[in-house]
Amino acid sequence: MKDLVHIFEFEDLLQEAANPLVKKGRDEGLKALGYTCYFMPEVLLDLPGCFSVRLRAPRSTSPEMATYYMTNRTCMYGRCLLERALEGGYNFLDAQMATETCTVTCRFQEHLQLMDVIHNPDFFCEFTDVPFKKNSNSITHYEQQLKVHVLDKLHEKFGIDTSDEALIKAIEQHNEVCRLIQEIGSYRKLKNPTITGWEFSIIMLTTLTCPKHLIIDKLRDIAEQLKTREPDVKKNYRVKVLLTGSEEDDPDFIKLIEECGALVVADRHCYGSLPGREEIVVKEGETPLRAIARHYLETSMCPRFMEQHIMRERKQYLADLAKEYDVDGIIISQMKFCEYWSYERTIDTLIIPRDFGIPVCSIEKEYVNNAVGQLRTRFQAFVESIELKNLRKEGA
């Protein structure tokens, strides 16, 4: 296929947390606000006068300094973030808007709070408590937390306008990005998709790590090109798969899967678009903040919600995505030592094939992917097993 416009520019932007567009945003006088989790609504961090940056630690090696503080029996994602902070990689941040969600990312953000890590005199780190249920009381609690620990702090520290009018403006920008990502992602549903999983992951990650106003025109260009982009004459994949799991912010991991013959057509993981790029709807009589709190709680598919009916809804959601995107199998990838996803991966590995008849490849990996050979073997074997299964079906 013809190269997508801006794709290599976007790939270059993902090589550093403090990428050129982040620097440009700060040069414009905007405040850079870091976060690590879906439960810190990026729309609140994209209010006029600031922009959100979902933290990554690209090109990490061994997080030796961070391991000293956090031990080697914790999730490597959190340790790599702390390592990058200790190296000075996040000194562009004006604030870290933290959430009480994943244990190790909490520990990382507590280190930012307690140690003089970020060399910015205005820097502060503020925690928001996130409920474990999705009922009305939970939404009210979450709304109050977002007001006290996000909106009030941004107004107090930086003079950010947090009025309903400013929130509506931020929601409108957020929704336009969501519409564009949905449009771009819809081409993965074609019988012969005209966008690869690697390309889509780069685009999606760029929307999470760069000021929205500096990339939205480029997203429009990509969406326009995809309207007429032709697939390769000869199909360059053998099966289509859905990737689900914990933190997956490395496009090269997606490329590895696709080099083994499995085209990634759906992304149900922490940095993915399913869910993650749904428009926020403000209902009649609802304040913008209430709508935001409700939206992020109700759309989340995070395994920290452990009520039985919610867990069953997550399995059904995966099965529905598999049908919608016409996938041949599901790859479940869990970060080693991730508490929530260790349970979720184990359950999904049993339930998805048993109850829905969908083949599953279940893996555990580190944030720094040093097991490329082993993973390549696993993915190749998974592709072959799906092909054998399909041959048996045709024979029957």
C-alpha cells in the first residue's frame, strides 16, 4: 500500500516523551500535564491553556535506578516511567495528574510527589481517587474527586479556566479527535483492511502524547487519504487478530505480531481505542463535568471492576469486537507483575475459547521487549493453529 501521509512524522514523535510538538506546545505558553491512566480524563487536561501527555518511556533498556526504589518484582512499565523521570525525561511537565488505580503506577507517581525528580519549580503531583463500581454513587464520588483534585488545582495553580463553557470547548475538541480516530479505525473492518495495526497504533499513540490542536489537521489528512487508499493486490497477512491486554505503547510490538502473519485489526488494551475514543455526550440537564465522570466510568473496560456482571460484560465485549472486526483469534498480552491483568488474562484464556469458540494466544511480557524470538515463535504457532482449524472447517 502507498505510505500514509504523516505516518513517519508521527513515528518520529513517539521516540521521545518530550517530542517536538510537546516542546512547541510549551513554547506557546501551554501547561504540559502528564497522566498514565484512562481514569484521568484527558479531556480535562486539554482545557484551554494546557494539554495532556500520556506518559511513555520509549527506547527504555534496563530500569536499574528505578528498580532500586521499587524492586524487580513490580510491573516494568511503572519502573521504566520512574527511570525515565530520574533521567530527566519528564522535566517538561508542569504537573502530573495521578490516579489511585494501578498499584505500580501509583508508586511511580508517589515518587514524583516525594522526591525532587522533576526539575520544574512549578511542578506538582495530585492524586484522584477512582471508584471500583459504576453506579450513580460512584459517578458522584468520581465527579467530586475530579473537581477537587483536577479542576480546582488547575485553576488554583495555573489560573486555568474551568468553567462549564471551557469544559464544553474541550469536549468539542476531544469529540472531533474521537470522530477522526473512529473513521480511521473503521478501515480495519474491511474484508481486506487498508490500514495496518502498526500504522493505527502510531496514530492512536500520537493523539495521546501530543497537543491535540497541533495534530488535528494531520488526522484529517490521514482520514481523507484513507477514503481512496487501495489495499495491496496480494493479501499480506494470513489471519486477523484482536489485541487485548495491559499497557501496549510500543508500535514495534504490533509490527512483530504482523510480521508473523497476523494483522492486528482491533486494539482493546490500555493505550487502545476500544474503548478510548468514544465521543462524550452531555445529556439534557447534566453538567459537563458530570457527563465526563459518567462517560469515563461507564465506557471503561478495566479489569479493576470485579463485580461478576461487569466481568461477564467484558468477555461479551471482546466477543462482540471479534465479530464486528471479523477476527480469527485474540491475543491477550499481560505486563509481567500486573495485578489486574494477571487475573483477567487467566480468566479470558479459559472463558473466551470455551464460551465463544474464539482461539486465544495468551502471553506474559515485559515492558522492554527482550523476548522477541520467543514471542515470534508463539505468534507463528498461533497463526498456524488458526489456519489448521480453518482448513478442518472447510474440509467438514
